[in-house]
Amino acid sequence: MNFELLCSQIRALGIEEGDSVYVRADLGEVINNKQHGATQKFKPVEAGKAFIRAIRRVIGESGTILAPAFTRVFIYPFVDKSYAFDPERTPPITGGLSTLLLKEPEAKRSCHPVASFVAVGKNADYFLEGHDENALTYLPIKKLIEYRGKMLLCGCIDSSPGFTTVHLAQELLGLSKKSLLGMLMGVFYLKKGERRYFCYRSMGGCSLGFYKFYSLYNTRHLLASGFIGGANSICINAEKAFEIEYATLKADPRFPLCENPRCFFCRGSLLYNLKDMPRYYCLVAPKKLALSVFGRFGRKP
Ligand SMILES: [Zn+2]
């Protein structure tokens, strides 16, 4: 039966009863199953539910699923004043998995105005407690490491590469605040019925270069890989991944920057990457500006 196949594929990646698992997944990839036969019978939402049910079956009642349920953030002065984050109501922008997890009857969500997490299972309260506007952006990931949890990437190994522990390492090393964007990003949120403004100083930023860590994990044989449905997937111990990422970033904070010379975040905003700024602001930024201005005027009505 397909559901049993999903469960066995998840187990084959090293996930066991009692595990706490942080999951990022492209549910479309799980469903688009040409060769691996697990979810062909399901419609999209049903397939997503089956995926969640299968993980819960594997980790059992003593396990916990954790996932990002991130929400909108704005750049000053374009802050949407009609929007205010409310953990009870605001839909996440992190895809179908977090949307479906939030609909689970016992789902919990943390209160961080931009980077809230959703958790379901035994330790949900432990992972989410205290994760509000004053906390580390990636506090639940820090707790996952302390709890010896695992991280699962499903169907987004290339399109949204890498593990969120990299963002935590950047935050603990003080790199997340070294961006020109830091003072400009923010959002309104609701707390105890009151509307407040949150300045998103400690931001995650561009993660398109996080795939560079894959070869480092592999040299220590830390990555388990396989298919879940049609989705190419990898799984790793959070603590061991973090050790490598922290040490690498400490030696070279520029290591995980993406390859795109036009990336504003990596090439034009980071105070620990001043080296790329002259080229970005002299060559790339003027071209981008010209394209946007002339593109606008050149458009046919
Ligand atoms: Zn980038």
C-alpha cells in the first residue's frame, strides 16, 4: 500500500520512533511521482496530509514535527500598515507543508512576528516556548540541536538548498545583524490585542548558497539520502550539521554566499562582504536601476 511505502521511505532516511524532526518539503515534488510510486493515488492536499501522517506514524506519539511558518516582512518605507502578524490567523508564506501542519488539531505556533515555527507532537511546547519578538530568530532550531533532533529536506534539495542550522550559526556568530537591510526591514504584529512594530534586525537572508555545505557533510558521512514519494530527500543530525556549519562560518563568513553576481543581499548588503560591493554598486546596481526604469517606460500600454 502506498502509505506504507511512504513510511518505509521515511524510515530509510534514518527517522525513528521518538525523533524530533525539522522538516522543509516541496509537497509538489512528493506528489509528482513518476518512478517511486508512493503518492500517485493522492490529490495534492491529500498527498500533503499523507506525508504528514506518514512522518507522524514513524516518529510515533513521543516524536515531534517542527517546520517553518514564516510570514511577510517589509522594507521601509513600504511597510504595509494594513497588515499585522497574528499567530492565530496569519497564513504562512513557507508553502503547503506549514499550511497543512497548522491545520492539525494539536498544532502549536510560536509568536515571532516574521519567523514563527509550527510544531506538532510531544515536545511542541518545548521547541516553541519563548520564541517571540525578543528571542533569537532561530531559537526553535537551537532547541532542536540541544534535543539531538534531525532535519529532513524533501524535494527542495536544489531549489531551496541547505539546512536552517546555517541561519542559526550566522545568528550566533553575529553575522545576521551585519546587513545594511537590518534597520530597514520590519512588520506590524499583534500582541495581547495591541498593535506593535517589529524591526527585523537579525534576519536570515539569502540561502541559495547553502548547498555548498553538502560536500562538507558528505566528507563525514552525515547525510542520509533517498526518495520520499517522488521527492529526492536528505536527512541529517542537527547537532552534527551545526558543528560543521558553525566552524566553517567562523573561519569564513562568506562561504555560503550564493553565486549570483546580481544578488543584492549577498553582493550589496553584507558588511562582512565589502569586497563585492564596489563591483555591485558600480556595475550591477546601475544596470538593474536602468532596466527597471526603462523597462517601465518602454512597456507598451
Ligand atoms: Zn544571494
